[in-house]
Amino acid sequence: MTMRVRARVRAGVPAAALVLLAGVAVSCTSDSGGGGAREAGSPPAAVTAEERAQDALPAALTGQKPDWKRCGAPVKAMGSEAERPGAKWQCATLRVPLDYREPSGETIGIAMVRTRAADSGERIGSLLFNFGGPGGSGVATLPGGSAQFASLGKRYDLVSFDPRGVAESSAVVCRDSEQTEAAHRLDSTPDSPTEEQAFLDSSIAFGAGCAERSAKVLPHVGTANAARDMDLMRRVLGDTKLHYLGFSYGTELGAVYAHHFPTRVGRLVLDAVVDPAADFVGGARNQVIGFQRSLENYFASRGVSAEDGTARVAKLLEELDRKPIPTDTGRTLTEGLALTGIVLPLYAKEQWPYLTEALKDAEGGDGTALLLLADSYNNRDDEGNYSSQDHAQRAISCADAKGRVSAAEVRKRHLAEFSAISPVFGPYLAWDLAGWCADWPVEGERDNPEVSAKGAAPILVVGTTGDSATPYEGAKRMADELGKGVGVLLTNKGENHGAYGYSKCATETIDRYLLEGKVPASGKTCES
């Protein structure tokens, strides 16, 4: 189990009460591509080397005409499919270079999905979505969640895609479902040399499986290449500017795009923001902080102190470490699976009642509810099939991040530090540092994503104060690092992973920006 950034919309997006606070929206002029205006006096973005390289791509790529057809059923899990989307949804494949250093060489396909703008006379262009992960399938997610984007669908073609290495875009596959089930049942907070070796052996075997089954794409699935794919997609779709709504990991992808292609930034929204200043260890530390904060907020809502609530969960996990408990499924609930089940409802306040019941049942000796929550988080279907999303997630993040941490470093430095922040989540995420990219067959690209986008059009950065997976502090740093006059911070006071669809105020602010080009005053605050 890992708690690294996951898909934003998994828990659903309920409506919330409207609370409009101070913050005047400023109407901005826009060009034919629909971009927002730069801050007065700020210089326009200079054309970058990446933009020149994209312009020089072969005509066979830049001139391709996607063959849009009625969508089939998207891939759901290894061995199963999701429900086929309705007739308004069209699917096509975009050809992109496997290796952008060899643009005339081998290509791979990027699966795309779209529905056309309802009001063609007022159409702005295409609006691209990435729902997070990394590893989340846009082809499977957008049609099922499109009702919440109905206002945007009046003037935009709603478009999403499976990034390279994901689902229908040359999916990275590293192990089968039986091996995945076995891995989930290992002790991910080892207490003995034997448990530690089993944990590390499984982690190393995972990377070896990726190299064996997905050797061709594995070196090329990083975020920078996905951003290049998005720019080619923009061009093939006929848009002069990229309009984009990214959630969770999708905020990192959108910011990397803006860095590489600042002159092509249209209206970009980054919601549930990954901290661009956090390296491999810092990103894990941020999540320890975020999930512990959410756990404490959950207990506070029930009149329980942070100390007592944390101690209660830690006691349950210790008991499960010694002896797993039965469930109605015939499988047992282990310590690691219990923690995964606790994590899922912390993504959204509306899911907290499920946590209440699941904890009560587990303390009474029935692990069924927590196991079902864990299965949902781990993308396991009723037949025992797991999706390959976790494979892509790991492959993309290990292709991006240089960070590699040994078990000795975990024991010496990180375990005590993380555990002091949270005795519930700290040990898991500390050991995850050693297991995540253990003996990974591809070298990581960088320590931190470069997101400066000097001279780009304003980018709306949305942070939620109680976000568990992408803590609010990262949104403030993202707005700063995008650059003066570029990053515009919108603060949402709430307890969800993201603001769009949870806060009416934030949703309307985002919609006005995307539909009318109205950029809110930086620092505006909403509430969920």
C-alpha cells in the first residue's frame, strides 16, 4: 500500500453549501485562444527550446487527424472492463514519439476521449483533464464524472486521455493480480530482519517485473514526456492555447507543461496541488503531515482529542500486526490493509461516516468494512482482479524522482522522524521510501519538478486547507514558484482532497475563470 498522490475523484464529488467571501473577480481580456491576460507591465513569455522542438516535430505527427469513433468499454482492471460510456462520447488514438529525442522514430498511441461542446456557437476550444494518480485513466474517469462539469461542457469540448504508461496508452504492467494480492498482505512496517527482507524482496521484484513486461516504455513514462504529449494533443485538436483542469498529480503535470510551454498556456487550473518544492523524501513527509491532520480533524468532529483518537487507531493497528481479524469475504484484515481502509475516507469529509462504522466494526473483531474500503483504494474488483494503475503510478514517479532511499537510511533517519509526526501513518510512509523505487531499472530525472513559467498567462492554483493527500502549504509554494503574475492562489477552507465540486464558491470561481477569463484576486478565500 502507498498513500502517494492518488486520483482526485475516486470518492465522488458531492455538492456543498455556498459561501461567497471577499475577493473581487477581475475581468481579463483574452486572445482567440481564450488565455487570461498577464499582469500589467509583465513581459510576455519567451519562446522556449521545448516549444521550438515541438514545432519541429514531423508533419506525420503534427498533421495527424484522429479517427474519432464511438467509445468501447475502457479497461478497468487486469482482465476486466468498465461500463461503456454513452453515445455522446468519442474515442481516438494520438500517435506520439516514444522518445522525443528521436521524433522520427518509433511511436506509441495515447488513448483520448471527448464529448463535443453543447453550444457550438459559443465554443472556446478543448478543455483537457487529468484526474491524478499518477496512473489514473482519463478515458475511464471523465465520462463517468462528467455531470459535475456540465457548465464547462457548454463551451468546451471536454477531453481527457490515458497518459503514456497508463491503461490504454501502452500500460506499464509489473505483476499479475495474484502477486499483487500477496504483496498487499506483506508487513509494510517490518519488525524483524525476516519481515524487512520479505518487504524489500517484494519491492525489488516489482521493479524487475516492470522491466521484464514493460521494458520499451518504462524509460519514457515521466511527467515531462506526458507534458510534451499534451502539447502535441493541443495542436492536433486545433487549439492555439492549452486549456486545462488538473487535479492532484494533474497539478504537477499542468505546472510542468506551463514551464516547458509558457507561450501556449491558456486557462489552466490546478486543484489539490502537489508541492513542487518537495523532493522524494519531502513528498512523503508532506503526506504524513496531511493524513495525520485529517485524522485529527475527523476525531475533532466527533468530540475526540487528537491524542486519544490517534492512540485508538495506533492500538488497533498494533493488534492487527500481531493477529489479523476475519471478514465476511473469507480474507483477513491485516495491519496494512486496515491502514489503507482508513486512508480512503480521509480524502473527503463526506466519507467520514464510513470510517466511523469501519473502525467500530474492526474494534469489535469484524474487518469487513475496512477491507472493502482498502479494496476500493487498491482498485481490486469483486473477482480479485487489480488494475494496473498502481504500476503506472510507481513507474511514473520513479521515472521522475531521483530519490532512492535505503532501508538503513529509513532505520537511521526517517522512521523516527515520520513516526513522531504520526504514529499511525509515519511508519508506513517511512518504509515506503525504501520500497517505492527499490533497485528501480530506470534512473530518475530530477529532484523536484521545475514549474517556473515566467510570462505565462495567469494560472489558477487552488488549495484546500484540510486536504489530506496534497496539503495546503504546497498550493502556496506552487503559486509562488510559477512566478509573479502567473500563480494566482485560491484558498478553500474545507476537509476534502480538492475544491471543485465540493465548494460552490470555489467551483463558481473556477468556472468563471475557465468560461469568461475572469481571474480572481490572488488570496481569495472560499469555504466548502
